[in-house]
Amino acid sequence: MHNNTNSKFKSKMLVHLIAAARPNFMKIAPLYHALKQETWSDPIIVHTGQHYDLNMSDTFFRDLNLPEPQIHLGIGSGTHAEQTGRVMIAYEKVLKDNHPDLVIVVGDVNSTMACTLAGVKLCIKVAHLEAGLRSFDRTMPEEINRIVTDALADILWTPSPDADKNLLKEGILNEKIHRVGNIMIDSLEMMRKSIESFAVYKDLGLDSANYGLVTLHRPSNVDNGSILENICEKLLRISEKLPLLFPVHPRTLKSLQEHGFIKTLDKAKGIHITEPLSYIPFMNLVFNCRLAITDSGGLQEETTYLGIPCLTMRPNTERPVTVFQGTNQLCTVESLEGKVEKILMKKSRKFRGIEFWDGKTASRVVTSIKGFLFS
Ligand code: UD1
């Protein structure tokens, strides 16, 4: 852990950006770069270490042109309470030494909630980017993290109108809510040139628009052996019609190994298993896939923005705009194969546009911070 900033001597506003797990890195990157351009701000990346494998963390920093995190809490894995507690204890110490003017948390991982709790208890201002999303499913750990974070944060930056409504319904004051749009689209646009300069699918022996991209890691899909077996069987059948590329998340790999399914997938002709990929090669595979099968939050948004069909293996989504205005469909293990077939028979729907999903979210956030800190 490192600390070199004492508030008595600082001339700039100290802004902590909390990064913890894979989906956080592309949310802080555009904001870090935008804040770095401002003469009044000193953005500091705090990595809690919730994700620590090279290909779940470090490669994202490289791909998104981020510097090494200035502060690393090195928390690692654990139960939810252990992870949350360890982040709170470690980050409270950092906050007491650093006195940031603002803590920015993103998304819905355990560290998002833990850093919010540590900050507000020391009366330090906390802002939540990607606020207001609700699946209304409290069996999801992320939903608990979202509810707690939004109840406590001082500024709530939302991506879409449904998020504003959710917050208002929960009694949150209108003046705390600022719709800024989807920061993930900023990362995608910021990196578009690099993403398009590759043809990663070719290296894997696949043709553009002729493979499905699979990502699965939600506990509800991958932790239970019989559910996972059922999903693997369906993927094997689908792979006879459409080759599937499956970069496997560590949680999923562990479960596939424990239940003895990894060898079957590995041997299947139509299924290409890889390690988790870093941002640029992964997005290159998203840009060129025929469809995505996923339970990730971010991929629902990226495919909608790109007009690529997405089948979300969940009973609900906290991102309903991707269903009503985008290319996303919810599906079950039973309905998956039929939905894939239907997609293969027709042309993709085009993205009709969602307000503020335009690559300019970071600049709206900077304007909001200025209004908040200098008014
Ligand atoms: C976490 C987030 C989830 C997010 C996901 C993206 C919470 C509650 N969950 O889920 O919201 O969508 O990240 O990936 O915060 N592991 C490794 N290497 C790593 C990281 C994890 O091997 O770099 C292993 C851990 O040991 C653990 C498993 O993967 O067994 C799960 O990690 P964990 O951080 O608990 O949750 P995720 O499933 O990754």
C-alpha cells in the first residue's frame, strides 16, 4: 500500500478512483484519462485487488493505457463478508492518510460497496458511477451491493432513464441523480482503432460473423454442477451449428474442473476454450461475432451498442434498456438453443441509439464533479 498525499499540502482536488474487478477497469479508464487532463484534479487509482490474476487485471491496465495503480490493497478472494470486510479495513486506513476530496466507485462488485461504506463513515464524499441499475433479484450479490451503494453515495451518476426512476422510487433525492450515460461506450470508442486493427478470430481459426462468443461466470449458472452440466450440453449442441468461442472465467474454470466437464468441452470440435482475454482482443471478438451468449452485465451493453444479438442466460437483467431498445434477450437453458436458431435465420437488429451512450460520458462526469466540488 502506498500513500504520498497529505491534504494540508495539496493544491489539487484529490479524486480516488476505485478499481477492483475486471468489469471495473473499463469504467474507470475514460474517467481517469479525462480527470488527468484537468488542471484542478489529481486522480489516484486505488486497486483493491479483488481480481488479481494477470489476465483478469494487469492486462486491462495495459490495454486501457492506465498507469500502475498508485494504491494497491491486495485483498484477494474470500467469502463475501471476508472480502467486503478486508476492503473496508484496508481502505479506511488509506482514507485517513489521504483525505481525498472525492471517492468514485463504479459498478456493483463487493469493493464498490465496501469503499462506499468506508468513505461515507469518515464523512468523505462518495460518487457512484453506473448508479440505479436494479435486477430486483436480491439473490444476486451485485444487487445488494447496488442497493447499499446507492443508498449511501452523495452523487449518483446513472446510465439510463430506468436507473433514474429506480432511485427516485427508493426515495433518493432528485438533486443527487445525474444522468451521464454509459461509460463503457467511452472505453469502446476510445479503443476502437486498436480493437479494429486486430483479427483475433482468424488466429483462432474462425470466420468473421460466423461464431458465437460465450462468457459465463454468475454463481447461479456456474456453481451448481447439474445446472452447469445442462448448460454445457446445450453449448455442445449449438456448437454443431455455430462454432463457439468460450474465454473461461476463473470461477467457471474451477467449477468445470471440479465437476469434470472441462475435458468434454475441450475435446468438442466446435468449442474453442481460451483463458480470459484482455480488453482489446476480447472486444475484437465481440465486434466480429454473430451472437453472444452471456451472463455478464457489460456484454449486454456492448452488444446492444454494436447491434449484435445477445442471449443473456438469466431470469432478469438490471439493464432493461438493452432488451427494450437493444439487441438483448433473456433466456433459460431450455430456450437457448431455439433462440440461437432463430437468430441464425435472420439479420441482426440495428442499434436505435440510447441517449448518452455516445462516448462522451466521462466529460459529463467531469462537468458534474466540477459543479459538485466547486459550488
Ligand atoms: C466478481 C463480481 C461480479 C463481476 C465479476 C466479473 C462481486 C460480488 N462479484 O465476480 O459482480 O461481474 O467479478 O468478473 O463482487 N479468481 C481468480 N482470479 C482472479 C479473480 C478471481 O482465480 O483474478 C477466482 C476466485 O478465487 C474465486 C472466483 O474466481 O474463486 C470468483 O471471484 P470473485 O471475485 O469472488 O467473484 P467473481 O465471480 O469474479
